Amino acid sequence: MAENDESEIIEHHDDEEMEKRRTQRNHFHSFLESVSSSETNGHSSTQSSHRLLAYSDALISIIATVMILPVAHTKFQDNEELKQSIQALLTTKVAVYLMTFLIVTVAWAAHIRLFQVIVRIDDNLALLNLACMMLITFLPYTFSLMATFPNYILGILLFCACVMVIGLIQCLIVLYGFSRPFLLNDQIQMSENQAYYKQHILKVIMKVPIMCLFASIFSVIFFQLSYVILAIVIFLPYISGCLKWIWNKAIGGQVEDSPDSVLFYTYQLSEPLSKERVEAFSDGVYAIVATLLILDICEDNVPDPSVVKREFNNSLVTALQQYGPEYLAYFGSFATVGLLWFVHHSLFLHVIKANRLMGLFNTFSLAFVGGLPLAYQLTHEFPRGSRNELEAVQISCVIIFFAGLFQLAMWVVALFTERETLHPYVRYGGREHTFMLAKLSLYPCVALGTFFLTCILSRFSAPIFHMMEIGVPFAFLLLRLLVRVALALLRWLFCSARNDLDNVPVVEEDSQLPIVDVVT
Amino acid sequence: MAENDESEIIEHHDDEEMEKRRTQRNHFHSFLESVSSSETNGHSSTQSSHRLLAYSDALISIIATVMILPVAHTKFQDNEELKQSIQALLTTKVAVYLMTFLIVTVAWAAHIRLFQVIVRIDDNLALLNLACMMLITFLPYTFSLMATFPNYILGILLFCACVMVIGLIQCLIVLYGFSRPFLLNDQIQMSENQAYYKQHILKVIMKVPIMCLFASIFSVIFFQLSYVILAIVIFLPYISGCLKWIWNKAIGGQVEDSPDSVLFYTYQLSEPLSKERVEAFSDGVYAIVATLLILDICEDNVPDPSVVKREFNNSLVTALQQYGPEYLAYFGSFATVGLLWFVHHSLFLHVIKANRLMGLFNTFSLAFVGGLPLAYQLTHEFPRGSRNELEAVQISCVIIFFAGLFQLAMWVVALFTERETLHPYVRYGGREHTFMLAKLSLYPCVALGTFFLTCILSRFSAPIFHMMEIGVPFAFLLLRLLVRVALALLRWLFCSARNDLDNVPVVEEDSQLPIVDVVT
């Protein structure tokens, strides 16, 4: 409940007091009065938006990861070389998955922005938001229509229609919010130029639907152009933001902006992103991905009793043995996803404030995480020692590597503005700095090591991969010990070096570099 | 981060100060020192458990709803009567779904209890919890093995093995927690008889694994008995709790308990249940259920380009028209689930504290919600006007009715102890009381009305159902207005009655009953 709750309760008691005095203990009358008096008071049903946002995050994270299912359910023929099927797969399904993931996260980012402006809700806003969610969850389908039938305009028209309606609903939400200012962010509520904010926000929101309107009109005339328009609409702000940020980092200049619009609806990469919502969204994706394989197992891997009787001589254990690789794949992918979640969780425990660039890297990391179950299933599907198996193992390693690398990238981005974004413990020289670095770099290093090891010892790729799977959880358990040993070793080396070269401070500066500079 | 954070930061600065003084701006040395000093300090990596619990809730809610997928994917033959296929379906798949849902929620309730005792975590606990989650997510599979092969002991052995390992991990977590008391609940941390608590909690936790050990031993000798043991282990505490509660309500006596064990690990139905976790779990279930149909649509309802060319004369729109009912089912079930979530959200906004009986009714409500997409898909699958269609519509109505009814039941339970559990607004005579009652009873009433209407006008069952689907969202939008009109009408009736019978207070008492007594 919002903070104006308490005053309302007091007010409500006042109402009752007066009522009581007037009607002299006429309970029924005062009951009716007190209920209907809530109508005259606009604030009556104001609510905290926390749970609405958590539910929206859950919905969006499910939708973002849905499109991996068609990829995962693609069956490979054993006699076919993996490379060919991978090629066919990459061109359509993986592309659809990645594009859907990006588009849905763009919609999610817009949703975050909207509810950073409107921080309290009431029943009407909750219902409007549900309508908005319904259309967002429909986006992946329109997109997969577009990808399967690139020459038909139906997909693009449906997509544009959805985006336009979503835009209109968001405008409605903004207009509703500004008509009841107590729903707004405190900063805007206090501000004198609310009208300016309103116009600015509406302008930013309406940009996308209007471009989509043009795209849908063009699609009738010359549909290739409408794809270009859509790509521009959706990704240009991010690309231009990225370029601007790199430019500014290279030149060292500061971005100038009108002071009023700095915080909301800018396309700056340093625009704050609600940390809670990034966490909730990531939790949703990790949870879905971790359970993707058990969904399949529960549905497909319970043999038919008649089959067991006929083919396996009534022995259930023998019948289930054929599914052995799938159980392995499930436990392997659950553990890997769980540990990646653990790393993410450790990182965000020490993040005070997230920004949009971190959000972007988080999205990339999650997009790779989504591919993990598929990779694990592949790994266990091919006959031992085959070329296919080696390639499947290597694909798994590459996916794990990138998922971990983008997590590391988030930390590096956070370190650039560590005073605002990080807890003192994990800043340069903080007591947990090295430990965090070790945690974040464990998976990329292990994945890279496994990859090169399988290149050299290609015949033992599967055993190496299994060793990695089993070893990594223990590595995490012992990580603190390992880091302590490594640091003790370094300190011992350093101290003996210092005893020798006590008056040469330059060496100290150099020896500091290998640890601290790795992350920059 | 936990509340002892601030003191740690100060401590950390002290460390640094001393370090600086000693080594005189030797940065590298102080960096190494500050990192390794965290090793000597046991509290260093203490974390808030909030996100771990949110992730666990997401995982468990997904797993709880998974087993509806095999039910939903059952295909009905058109020429077969629905009643027969329903019978075959009910006996296995629906039973598996419901039992899995209950078992998983039992595991979830145990998880809540555990983390009401251990309120702070560190890395080791997070990893132990992930291991525990991995086994919980495997439970539905063992259970569906048990249901499909009731005469084989493999399913029951696997299930018992999982439960025993989960129990052992929970014991490990408790032992670890009590060895580091700063991780514990403040109340236990302050308490003088920590040893008693530890023993009590371990005793309660170990009860289930030990019974499972017996069950697995008996399964080798006489496996029917082990099913009985399992049923007793899992459901007896709930049933006996229910009976005890009803007994106490009927007799009016108070439950006597040792004062120490009142709050944790009792089997009282009034034992508090973390409200946040009930919300998080419910959000997860609602979100999965709302998107279940779009998962299928994205995977199955994109026609093959070659088929469109061959069979539909290159017209994509015609090709997609055959899927029309499935889109309708998706939007219909999304809207219904969304609105049921909305009612749940409104209720829990006004709940201050949840207890176990409310949690039980919530579970029942969610179990019915999980069946909704299936019911909706059925409704749109059969030819218009057929007997099957009528029955499918009626099944949908029954499911909606019970999902809504158990939500209402939660409120009724909360009203019994309204001083502890409810916000003043929605208590008897509160200003939102009538409105909340209207919100909660809208779906049961509408579902009941639709059911009886379809009984009478059986030929128009589908149109009536569609009208209901379209009408309900608007009813929610206008509900406040409707309630106001109804109350004004009542008040007008009442006032004119009072003017006539100004000196007969008994009538007032009577006229109060119809509104307030409905909920008791």
C-alpha cells in the first residue's frame, strides 16, 4: 500500500466518528456511508504497483524464452551431419528466437520506463496493464509468422497492429496517470512543469506506433521497406545510444541534455533501470530455462505400459535406460543454469543501481542462457565419439562462454561508474572485489578451457564435458578457499619481492596490474 | 543486504584505516589484506534471502503447473463422445496433475517454513538450496511414473529417494544455519533455548524422510502398503490440522501448545505463512497458466509454407483461419486467468498476514486455475452446437466457479480472524468491504449463471459463453459503479423503510443481515 494510506485510515475514522455522532449508533447506515464515501475520494483505491510489475515481469520473461521451444523440439537425424542441420536451424528458428527475445525485451524496457513514471496504480490501471500484457504475449507469434512467411504482408500487419494498440494503451495509461497526479513519481508530482513531462513522454511513446502505422501502410505498396522501417524503429535508439556512449568515452566529453528530461524517457545508456525489475525478469528467464527440459521429460519420457510389456520384457528399468541421456541433460542444464543464476544473484547483491547498458548486456546473457537446454540436449543425443557429439559439446561450451562473458561485461560496465552503481565491497580495492571477479570469470574460463581441451582431445569430448559439469559446482563451493590460496600465494610472492626490492615502488604498481587490470 | 551491513562497512573502513597507517599508502598490500580479511570474518558474505526465495518460488510454481501439459495435449477424436474420453482422462492425467500440484505445494510449504527460520543466507546455503530445488523439480516425473506404472516399485523408490535426499539437504541447511546463528530468525537468535529449537525443527524435518525410508523398504516386500505410508506421511498433518481446527471452531476451545514452539514448525492451520511468498508463488502459477496456450500456438500453429502453397492456394489468411478457435481460446483464457489474478491481487493487497488455511485454499484455487487453458481449448475444439461443446462449456464454467469460490473462501477464512489478517478497509463495516465482496463473488456468480443458462438454452451454449468472456472485463471496470448503484438503491429502500418504521430497530438489524451475512 502507498504511503498515503495512513492518512486515509485516519480520515476514514473521522468519517466514522462524524457518522456515529449523527446517526447515533445506526450501524447499517454508517456502514453504507463509509463504503460509498470512498467514491468521492479519488485516492481511495491507490495501490503499490509492486506486485503488478512482478506479474508483468513473469509474463514477459516466459514469453521471451518461449521461442526456444520450437528450436529445442527440432529433431536431428542421426545419419545427417550436424553441420547441415545446424545451418538449416540457424537460418530460421534460432534467428526467430533471438529476434523475439530482443523485441520482447524492448517491450519490457518500455514497460519499465512507463512504470518508473507511474509508481502507484489503481484498479483501472491494473486492468489496462493486463490488456497491454495480452498483446505483448502475442508478439512472438506474429514475429514467427513474419519469419516463416517473409513475403506475405499478414505477419507484418499483425505485428504493427499489436504494436500500435500497445502504444495506444500506454498513452491511455500516461493520460490517466497525469489526470490523477497522486499516481505519479514523486519527482514529477512535485515538479511545476508537469505538462512538459506529459508531452515529452507521450511524444516518445507515440513515436513507435506512428512509425508502425507508416510501416503497415508501406507494406501494402512495397513491403521490403516496411521491414527496414521496423528495424529502424526498434533498434536505432539502442544503436545510436551505444555509439554515442562509445564516442563520449573515447572523447571524454559529457552529454548535455535539458535538465528536465534527464531522468525519464531519454535514450541515454546511463538512464537508470529499476534493479528490482531486472532481477525479477532474470529470475523468470532462469527459472523457465532451468525447467524447460523437465517439461519435455514429464510429457514425453513416460513410456507406454503396453510398450514396456512388449518390447522390454516387462522391465521398467530397461525401458527407462534409453532415456538416460535425457535425464543427464536435464540435471546438467539445471545445474549450469542454476549456477549462472547464482553468479547473477551474487553480482546483483552488490549492485546498487542498474543502468540501461547493463540491462542490454543482461539481455544478451539471458538470450544465451535460453539456448543452453537445447545445447545440452544435443550433447547427449548423438552417439559417443561421433563428430556430431564433438560439435554439440563445443556449441554448449560456446553458449556457456558467452552467457558468462556478458555477465562479466555487466560488472565491467558497473565498474566504470562504480561510485553510483556498486557496493563498496566490490569496487576496486574492496574486500570482495577479487572474489567477485573470480566468481564471474569462473564459467567463461572453464568453458573456454573445455572448448580447447575438446579440440585437442576430440575423442574424449564427452567425458571432458561431464567432468566439467561435475566439477564446476564444487569449484563454486571451494571458490572462496581457492581465491584465498591464490591471494596468499600472490602476497607471498609479492612480499618476498618487496623484501628484495623494498625501494622500488614501480614494481608494486606493475604487480598490481595483472589482477586489477583484467577487468578494465 | 542484511541489517548488519552497515556495521560491516564501518568495520571495513576501520580495517583500511589501520592498514593505511601501518603500510603507509601501500595500496596493493592493503587491497590484498582487505580481501583476505573477509575470510576471518564469518559474517562477511551474509545476504538477504529475498531473491533466492523469489527464484525458488518461480521454479516451484512452474513445476506445479507442468503436469497440466500432458492433459492439455491429449487429443480428442471428434466422433467419440466427450464423456468417454473425459473418463479415460480423469482417471490418469488429471489425477496425476492434481496430485503433483498438491505434492509440490507440500514441498513448497516445507520450504517456506525452513526459510522462515533461516532468514539470511550465504553462498553455501544458496548452493544447497539449488541442489534441493533440482530434486523438487524432479518429483513430478517420479510421480507420473508411479501413476503410469502403479505395479512397479521403481516409481515409488525414485520418489522416496528424492524425498529422502531433499530431507537430508534441509537438515544440512538447518545444521549449517544453527552453526552460524546470525543467519537465523531474530526471535530464535535472541532465544536462550536455541538447542531446543534445533532439535524440534530437525525432528519435524526428519519425520518425512524416515517414513519414506520405511516406505521404500516396505515397497520391496508389499508395495501396496508403501503407498498408504506415503499418503499418511504427506497428507495426515493437513487432514488432522483441518479436523482439529473445525473441532475447535465447533467447541470454541483454544488450542494449548508449548509456548516455545508456537511460531515455527507446528501443524496449526493458523501458523503464519509468508505473505510475500504466497504472492510470488501465485504470480508464477498465474503467469505460466496465462501463457500455456501461446506456447502451444507459437510451436504448432505456424503452417508450413509448402502446405499453404499446396492446400490453401497461397492464401495465408485462409490457412490461418483454421486456427481461429485456438486464438479465441488463447485470448479467452488469458483474460480469465488475468482477471482471476486481478481478484487475487486485490484480495492480497488488503491481507496483512496469511495463515496456512488460507494457503491451502489458495492452492486449491490455483489447482483449478491450472485447468483453465485445457477447458478453454476444449470449448473451442468441438463443432458448433454439438453435445461435446455444451459439456466443454460447462466444464469451463465449473472450473472458473471453483477457482473463484476458493478465492472467496480465503477471504472468509481471513474474516474469521480479521483483526490479525485484514486491513481495516475490508473488515466488517470497512469502506471497501462490500466492494471486495463484489469483486470476489463476481466470477463464481457469473460462472454459475452461465452454467445454468447453458443448461436451459443448451443450443446457444457457445454464444452465451462468448458473451460471458467479453462481458466480464467490462463488469470489472464498472464494478465500483455497480456496487455504488446497488448500495444507493439499498440505502434508498432502507431510508424509505426507516421513515415508515422509525421506531422499530429490529427491522434494521434484519436488513443488515442480507449483506453482511453472505460471507460468513
